Amino acid sequence: MFAYLAFVKYHMRPSVFADMDMNEKAVVIAFIQQHAKDEQDEMNKAKRG
């Protein structure tokens, strides 16, 4: 799932993600999770007005 998001949203080739070591992948995954959380917070804020 994270490789898909890295490709679709952040234009990272799947081979680049696959070739990363575990620490690099962990950082990318954490960044994607934080971005998703930030987007959700913005959507919730917009709904509240």
C-alpha cells in the first residue's frame, strides 16, 4: 500500500521504494502517514467551518 501511495501521490518509482533499506522505507512510510493525518485534519476542520 505504501509503495502505491509513494508512486501515485509522490511520483516515486516502485523500484526506488523497493531498493530502499528498511530504515529509509520506515521514514517514507512515516512521512506518508503524517501527510495522510494532516490531510484528514484539514478535511475535518473544513467540515466544521
